[in-house]
Amino acid sequence: MTGRVTERYNPRVEEPRWQKAWDEAKTFVVRNDDQREPYYVLEMFPYPSGRIHMGHVRNYTMGDVLARYMRAKGRNVLHPMGWDAFGLPAENAAMQNKVHPKSWTYANIEAMRKQLKSIGLGIDWTREFATCDVEYYSQQQKLFIDMLREGLVTRRKSKVNWDPVDMTVLANEQVVDGRGWRSGAIVEQRELNQWAFKVSEFAEELLEALDTLDQWPEKVRTMQRNWIGKSEGLRLLFELSAPYKDFTSIEVFTTRPDTIFGASFIAISADHPLAKALSDQPAVAAFIAETHRQGTATETIDKAEKLGVFTGLHVNHPVKPGATLPVYVANFVLMDYGTGAIFGCPAHDQRDLDFARRYGLPVIPVVLPEGADPEEFEVEAEAYTGPGRAYHSEFLDGLDVDAAKKKIAEYFAQRSVDNRPQGVVETNYRLRDWGVSRQRYWGCPIPVIHCENCGTVPVPDKDLPVVLPEDVTFDRPGNPLDHHPTWKHVACPKCAGPAMRETDTMDTFVDSSWYFARFTAPHADTPTIPGVANNWLPVDQYIGGVEHAILHLLYSRFFTRAMKKSGHLNIDEPFKGLFTQGMVVHETYKDQAGEWLSPADILISGGDNRTAVHAKTGAAVEIGSIEKMSKSKKNVVDPDEIVRTYGADTARWFMLSDSPPERDVQWTEAGIEGASRFLQRVWKLVGDAAELLAQPAGEPDMSDAETAAIRRLAHRTVANVGTDLEGLRFNRAVAQIYELANGLTKFTATTVAASTPGRVGALDEGVSRLIQLVAPMMPHLAETCWAALGKSGLVVDAPWPAVDPALLMDSSVVIPVQVNGKRRGEITVPKGSANDLVEKEALSLEAVARMLEGKSPKKVVIVPDRIVNVVV
Ligand code: ANZ
Ligand code: ZN
């Protein structure tokens, strides 16, 4: 079907046509028993908010390009899609719009699936699921019970952030400035029975394995390391100067025992047992209450002023006989880290310094920076936390920090307080267990039953799944499952007595901690089919936003280990390669009243000095800063609108072309227009080429300079685009493709001017390669072009083109040209060019032609690739 292509390419016709063709051919349906080498590419699955945004388009396009490329490279590619479908927004919608969370969620999924399909993603839709499907969450309940059996889940009273308006527990991250992130209500501290995964048991393993993740961004590994927060230090006992009630000593955790000679106070947490014992002092009781109001979010504590209250107690200084240190209750000491108590060394810790300045406590420097004068060195407003040597520290004097830590640890190990060694070396982690109980309806029910006689009883396998009841109401605050008249009343599976279901549901982070494994066997009646999962996993390339760099990835890493322990998987790490893409940003616009305006509502004019007016009223509009696209600032571009106007391929191409994928990309009108022009150029090139290709083609003739050059360019581009796609350097791949398109446009003109079978052959090779390179990025255009070029089958099924290594070698040489031994110029020819080509090029040099005056040379001496001497 080689024919003349005259019309403009029309994505509105072509795109649905090819989507249908792929669908019918089941192009992207993958089989688990396919013998080809597996490759698993996954983008973080979306929350079904109702509409996709440009960030989704960018994210899913990147994954799609990689998936299509790997498919062309002969791999069995798994590229699935699903929905992270439980969570609060569905319940909020239920409360606001009187629509059931389930119908709201599935309607949104319906709409978004359609949108995703319209951008031409090569997804195996047969594997699609939503985490709110009973089929999915029932398997999650099995996992929960297995983990319970393995001792990886506990139930404990723990202090939680309680949102009194939403009536739910909030994670620390959901407490912003002491208020609930959604309700804005002042958060209270409450003690609740909570289910928790024992993530902290894996702290060391999760930390160490980060070293094996060499295809992860270093910044993400660092964030995880900091989150796990390993500290090696000392537990150290301070003897109370006089016993108080049952207390004879205070135990602290310190990472800097080398600074002990600089200690000037002891501080304990407001939740420390000693603080509780002291709360019969009104000042202490008031301070504790105030601290509780402040909340436990790390951020709040870091920002808050360092406050405390003196308890009246003292401890004996452990290395200065006769001296004592005052004991405070302080707001910056957390109960759930270390021992909930510290010794303060103001000279070398900023919080301690702030505290000491406020309460007039001594500041005694005991670490001298290298090269500083001990007489002069002082600590003023800033604590010195750097390296140096101990001084003012008696037997530690002169030692560097590490040596001093070692020596003082040995010293305290030899002494005892309360008949225990005074100092014990200890490692601590900041990583906490993961509390997963949520007082919410729209989540996975925790499959346990509470019985007065038997305690907590897991729901037996035969009674699974515990299905969410649908007849719930949202007319009052709190958990609808709690209010349901019958659902929670059941017979105890053990003693058959009256019992109650757990009404808490799981944190939605649980749902996203194993979905990647479920995609490998999405409809199995076990959580995974281990053999299948082990074959696909780990995910070769995971792509998503850096906002998930800590929790989601850490929980998934934990789950992978937990699933290994319970026999569902046999891998250590879920994601071999991780890529965190940048955001899509856009200019912002404001009218005179300071209200945000959408790009669709304004008109822009001018080149360098751009101005904007309101499209309807003509009123002046202020062009503001470039920000992440967000509904609140109205600087969003609707993917549907773009697909309707330009087509999916253009949007895809633009998303990939403008900036490196890890950086932000700025959406501009000019950018999308440019992408659209390129698409039409490729189409025109194919049209022109197709016409030429109707002529007989032959073996490309490498002695023809143009032929050699275009073949070299084509092969080099195939090689480079391949490595760029493998490295997710999409913008560089795009730049290479532009270059090839330019080269082919020129070569087409050359071939039109002087067509030979060899040139037709080279054009065929070049153009079909171009289309194959374009295919992962603009898949619909590529199919249309492929058909127009008369190629058989779908381009999506064509194997990635082979590269002739000989054509990759440094392709051209510059050869000086002499006339009678004197240099007159130079020529550039393909390396190893035949002598007659070199002679022809040399004689056509202007300087040479002038000296020949129309005559033939007496002799032409050629040293191949080196020099030409023309004798006249
Ligand atoms: C004395 C000291 C002197 C400290 C000095 C630091 C510098 P990381 O590295 O994060 O583990 N600390 C211990 N438990 C605490 C708690 N529950 N709440 C708040 N702070 C606590 O930090 C360990 C250091 O943090 C410990 O070392 C302790 O202060 C403080 F020049 O002890 B240090
Ligand atoms: Zn019972």
C-alpha cells in the first residue's frame, strides 16, 4: 500500500483506529508462561480522583515508552494499571454529595480509564484491578492474617494524634502546625488500641539493603536512610542526688558521651514515668498539659521554642565528683525515642544551647575544633557540632571525638549505678512500627474479631473475606462501620459466644504496599502465585513522584520482606530500578482583584514583553510565577482538551521532549505547537519518501557520500536512542530523532533530484528506522506511517532495528588537499572512501579547480584517509 500521502495527519481519526487495532490484536496482553525474558515496568498507580492531570500523562507516557521499547527489544513486558481506590476523599464526597463511596469511586475509575486509553498506553488491561475490589482486599486480609501468624503484626495501646472533628487518627505527617490537615481542628493526643506492623524489626535490614539499590536515585536512598535514622550511642545512668518516690536514677540515650564533661542539665520527656510521678507539682502538671497540646509531629517539635520546667530534682554528675545537674521536663524530648531522657550539653547541641540560654544554664565547650585556640574558642549563639579534640575533659583531653566516645564508653561500662553497668552501648533507630488502624469506612476491613473470653481472634479462612457492608450512612462524624446496626455483631469463631468485629480499616498505604506483586497474578485466589511473582519481580523499572520517596517505598520494602517470610514471594527488594520524575509546571495568572485565572480564560500577546488580557472582558491580567499545575491556582491544562486539539501523540512527544525527565517540565502553548509541527513534518517526510519508494530499490551504494552519510546517521541514531531510552533520557532521544528527521528530509530532496536504486534503498532503510524510533513515543503516528510506507504488520510488533557496528565507527575524515605539494584546502569524506570519490571531491574544490583552469591534472596521488596531492 505504497501511496501518495497528501493530507495532513489527522490524529482524531488515526488514534482511535490504532487503539482499536492493538486492542483487537491483544497486543499488550502478556502471558505469565511466555518464555521470553521478563521485563516489568510500572508507574505508581493513580488515585481515582475523577480526572487525570498532566502529571499523570507525563508519568504514564514515560513508562509506556520504556515498555514499548523493551517489547521491541524482544522482552516479555508486563505493563499493568490499577487504582489506589480506598481513602478519605470518597467518604468526603459521600458526605458532601450524598453519593456512596463505592459508586463515586467506580464512576471515577470508569472516567479515568477512558482518559488513559485515549493517550494510547500499551497496558495489559486484563490485569486491571482497584484496591477496593473485594477480590483484591480479600487477599490483603489473608496477608494480614499470615503476617499476624508470623508475629509481624501487634496490637498495642499507643499514643495517637486524634482529629476531634474528623474523628480519626492522623499520621504525624497529617498534623500541620498542630492541626488536622483536612479539618483544621486542633489535634489531641489519645491512647488507643492500634494494630501495627512491626516495621522497626526490619530497621537494620531495610537500611543495609539500600546499598544494593544502585538503580535508585541517591537522594531517595538518603531520605530513606534518614527516615530509618540509625544512631549508635550509649545508654547512660545518672544517679539521683536523693531518691524520689520509687526513682533512684535516670537513664538517658546519648550519641555524644564524649561531651559528658560539658553536661549542664538533664531533661526528660513530658511522658516519662518520672514526669508523671512529679505531676503533683502544679507547675509540672501544667507544663505536661501544654506539651501535649503541642502535638508529636517532628516538624512541630523542631520548630517550637525549647521550653521546660525545673523539677527540683538533681542528679550527681557522673564524672565530676561533688557536682550535680538539675533535672527538667522539656518539650523537645520525645518519649518514644531512646529512653525518653537526655543529658544536655549546650556547647555542642543547638537545642540544648537554646534551652540553656533561656534558663541560664552553663555552656561549657569540651570539643575544640582543629586549629582553634583553647583560650579564645567560645560558643555564642551557635553550638559547635563539628569534629575536634576533647578538652576541659580530664582523661579524655586530646582525643578526637571517636576515640573519646570509645574511651568514655569503656569507662562507664566499668562503673555501676543501681547495681547495673552505668553505660551500655546501644543502637537506636528512628523508624517506628507502622500503625495501620484507621477509624474509617472506605478501607480494607481488618479481619479480626474481639471476644471477651478469647481476646482478639483472627477471622478464620473459611469466613474470609470480611466484606464492607454497603448500607452505611455518613450523616454523623466517626466511623460508619461503628454505627452500622448489625455488621459488627458476630459469633466468636473460637467459643461461639457473642463477639464484635474490628471496625477499624487499614491505612490505605497497606493497599499500595503489595499491588505490584498482585499484578503478576491479579485474579489468583491466593495473594500471589509465588512462582509467577518471583519470575516477574522485582519490578525492573518503577516510575513515580518523589513525594512517595519515603513512606510508600519503605512500606513496600517492608511488605516484600513480610511476604517473603509468609511464603508469598521469594525476593528481597520490590523495585530494582526507581525513577522519580519531575512535575508539570505552568505560568499562573491573576486578575486585578487577585483571583486566579485559568490559561483557557486569557489571551497572551507580545514576544519578549508578553502581556495578557482576559479573553472575554479584555481586562489586564497579571502573568505570575511558574508553579506546579494545581486546581487551586487554576494553572492547569486539561489532558482531554489537549488530546482533542492536538492528539495524544503530540502531548506525549511534548512531555518527553522539553526537559530531562527528572526535572520539572513547563507546559507552554509554544511547546505543544512545536511538537505538533514535528508530528506533521514526520508525516510529510513519510509522504515524500513513500512516493520515491515506489521506484525500484537496490543495495545502498556506500561510495555515494550522501548515501553513506545518511546510513551512518540512521544507524548511529538507532544505537543512541536505544541507550537513551534504556537510561530514561527521553529528551536526548528526542533530540537525536530530530536530527535524523532533518537528515532524512535533506536526503529525500537529494534522492528526488537524482534517484538511484541504491539511494531508494538507503531512504527506505532510513525512513523505516525513523518510524520505529518514533514508535514508542508517538505510537499512533508511527502505525499510520508504517502502513503508508507499505510495511507489513503493526510497527508495535516490529523488532527494534539492528545496528551495523561498522556504520557506528567514526564516520568521516578530513583530508588535506595539495596542489603541486602546496596545501590549498581540505575535503571531508566518509572514512575509507574509494579513490575515485576522493579524487572527485578534491578536484571540485574551488581552489583546485581555479589552478586547473579547466584542464585535467597530470596526476592525482592519494594516500587513503590521509592526503591528496594534485599535480598540474
Ligand atoms: C548528649 C548530647 C551532647 C547529644 C551533644 C547530642 C549532642 P540521634 O543522632 O538523632 O540519635 N536525644 C536522645 N533521645 C532523645 C529523645 N527521646 N528526644 C529528643 N532528643 C533525644 O540523636 C541522639 C541525640 O539526641 C542524643 O545525644 C541526645 O542528645 C538526643 F553535644 O546526648 B545527645
Ligand atoms: Zn471467644
